Amino acid sequence: MTITISGFTFRLTSFFFCAIFLFISTQLIAEDEVVEVSGKENNTLSTLLNLVTIKGNIENDIKALSKQIASADSETQKASLKQQLAKLDADLTLTKHNFENISAGVDLTSLRSKDETQIDLKKELFSLLKPALDEMKDMTSKVRQKSELKEKIAYYGERLGVLEGALSNIDQLRQKSDSEKLQSSLDSLANGWRKDKAFMSSEHQAARLQLDELLAAEVSITDASQSYLKNFFQRRGLYLIEALLVVAIIIVLSRLSHKVMRRLMPGFKKKHRSFRIRLLELIHRIVTTLLVILGPMVVFYVVEDWVLFSLSILLLLGMAWALRQALPRYWHQIQLFLNIGSVREGERILMDGLPWRVEQINVFSILDNPDAGIKQRVPIDDLVDLKSRPCDQDEPWFPCKKSDWVILNDGVRGKVTGISPELVQLVERGGAQLTYQTGDFLAASPRNLSTNFRIKEVIGVSYSLQKESTESIPDVLHSYIQQRAEQEGYAEQLLSLRVELSLANSSSLDIVVIADFKGELGDLYNRLRRAIQRWSVDACTENGWEIPFPQMTVSGALNKLP
């Protein structure tokens, strides 16, 4: 019970001290607010008093100027005084507006504003670009000043020469004339020209002195550029670094968000993605690009560096102007990216003389030739002018594959050792290498021996064997060639064999041997041709079949001999 009462007493005491502390704090805060409000009111009153004093002074100055304008003798003096009066009127109006705004405690501009005037786009744009233009103007001020002084020197120098000639001519006329009236007129004219000459001489001399000073203080272009760049980065280097950091952060966040989308959306990992996934990725890329462009501009706006902000606007306008003509092409690229354009995934296109299957369309698209075993990555812009079409499974893509044996239409036979979009390399028997441009290789109509091939060889027998040449000789020759093929180890690769009469030639009866072999013997193509010829000759020798040779008709020539 004692512990309970002690705990209750402790709580009550704590509550009492907290209440006292809160009360004192509230009073102190209230006093501070009163002091702050009092100080604010005193500042407002003193400011209003100053404005009243300034307003009275400006009004007195306006009255004095009005009297001076009324008593002015020349129009030039009146014009100058009127300009000063206009400035004082503007200052008086601004002072009155400031007095009204401070007295009311709110901005009364909206009450004084008239109907909104039409926005001048050129004027607004120029006002945005003015800081950058001023910076460029300041950067080239020395050069422009030197050019202006040179023009001024040339201008006054030319006119001084004209005046000197005119004054010299007047002096001659005055000496020759006896008329006082004419001399008086000439003197009056000469006095005016002498005044002009004195003024132009002083201007000419001043321009020359200023130019000499500029030339004496002039530094080399390299030093001036280095000095300007040094000053530029000293003043704005921190802002540029902040802008680059913003760009880097945007790119990093874009990469991370893209990885998150790939992880959370299974459609991102598919080979052929849906339209919805493609549209989402396109929006992600566009937003990233816009943020990368606008991020530095926001930094320059926040730090109030209007020169860099204006330069960013100039750069943005330049990019927009450059992209003006490219917009239709970019629209086609967007259609291709969404897989709704003239080229689509999984279809067939013809590019650089080769057929390709569009494996994947992206900013960099993947093209594949399945038979040749080659792929290439091309920018999506290269696909804008192409068209794809659906293809069947049995459509050819390339006449051969790597390691196939081929014969070209010029008789060259070799093994394909390399295929690329640019070159095809062959190796002949013996190791000699041949390299063709891919277009030239296809134009040579390569015959692929690795898929199975046929050999046709002809042997002629004498007309004395005419009766046996249609049936007996072909049958015997067929059996003999079949037997020899088995003996030399070609029986398993020999798919079919046919022997028959081919042609009743002028000096022989031609019998053709047609043999089909598997593609694995493609490298022995010429050896098999020679073997068939050898077997045929051996069969003729064993069976006594005469192999004739072309006969020459010489009877007419013999009759003419003496």
C-alpha cells in the first residue's frame, strides 16, 4: 500500500511540474509572438514612412522638371527633359503601388490589371533565352568592340579625307574670288565644315586610342578560351556536377525499375512478348529519356542559374529542330518496337542479299539464318524500310551448312569451313583455301554434295556389239560395278545403281552408269567418278568389249594424192 501511495504521489507531482512547464512555455511563446508582431508592425510603418517621403520627393522633382520644360528654349532640351519626366512618372507609379500593397497587406496587382494582352510567343521565348544570349554577348564583347572601333576609324578616316579636300577647295575659291559676299558665304560654309572636322578628328583619335589599348591588353585565343572556361566552371561547376548526378541517378533508377519489371512480369522474359509488355517498356524508355533531358533543367531552375537554364532550352530547341524531319521515321520505329509494323518477329526478311528470320525486335534487333548458323544484331532503324512475310518450315535459308562439301558452277569443289554475312570460306582437297563474298558465293549456284549426290559416267562400246549393248552388256556391267564397289568399301554408301544404253553416237554406242551415293562421301566425289570409269574399263577388258575411238574420214584425201 505504501508503494502504491508513493507511486501515485510521484505521478501527481510529475503532472504538476509538467503543467507548470507547459504554462510557462505557452506564455513565453505568446510573448515572443507579440514581440515578433510588434517588430513586424514597426518595420511596416517605417517602410510606409519612407515610401511617403520618396513619393513627395518624386512629386517635387516632377514639378521642377515641368517648369524647366515650359521654359526650355530648344527642342532637344525639351526632349531630354521629357525623357527624365517619363522616368520619374514611372518611379512615382511604382512607389504608389508599393505603398498600396504594403498598406493592404496583400498584393493588389490583380485589382489594377487590365484585360490580358495576347501572348507574343517570340517575345516570351526571347525572354527565356536572354541570359544565354547575354552570356554569349559578354564572351564576345572584346571582339565586337574591336570590330566596332575599326569600323569607326575607317568611317571617320574616310570622311576626314573628304572634308580636308572640301576645305582646300574652298580656300582656293576664296583666294581667287574678289566678291566679299561670296567670300563671306564661303567662310560660313568652311566654318561649319571645320567644326565637323574637329568633331570627327576627336572621334577618330579617341577610337584609335581605345583600339590601341584593346590591342595592348589582348591575349591569345587559347589563353582567352582557357580563362573563360576556367571562370565558367568555377562559377557553375557545382551546378553541372549536380546535373550530372541527377542524370546518373535517373539512369540507375531506370535500370533498377526495368529489372523489377522483368522480375515481376513473366512476359518480359518471353522470346516473343505481347503488345502490352512492349507498350509498357516503350513508355518506360520514353519517360526515362524525358527525365534525363528535363532533370538538369530542373536543377538549373532550382539553383536559379538562368544562363545554364537558357543554354538547356537552346539545346532542347536544337534537338527538336533536328528531330523535326525524323519524326515520321521514329514513328515507324515505334511501330516496329510494338511489333505492329512492316517487320514482325518470327517472319522472314531479305537483307543484304540474304534471307533472315526476325528472332527478336528491340532497340537492337536479332536476325538469324538457321541453316547458315549465323546471327547479327542490327539497330531497329535498319528495319524501317524492310518488309517481312510469314515463312513455311520447309523454306530454304542457305544452300549449305558449315562442313558441307559443295561444287560451284565453275567446277570448284571444296568443304565449307566458314560462313558469315560477308564471306564464305572453302577448303579444297589438299588444303587450299578459297574465300568468296557471300553474294558471289550464292551467285555461283553451289551444289551441296553432303545431302546425297549422283554421278553419271559414260563409256562407249563398238558397233560390233550392237546386239548385246541394249541388255546383256548393261546387266553384266551393273553386276561388275556393284561387286567392285563392295570390294572397295563403297557398298553401304551406294544408294542406287543403274546402267543402260544412253546414246548411239557417231563412232560408239554410249552406255551410261548412274550411281547415287550418300552425302558422307561428298569429299570423294572426283575419286568415285574415276573409280566408275576404271571399273567400266576393267569390265570391258575382262569381257572383250571393244572401246572404239573416233574415226577420221580420209578417203577423199587419199584420192587426191599423186
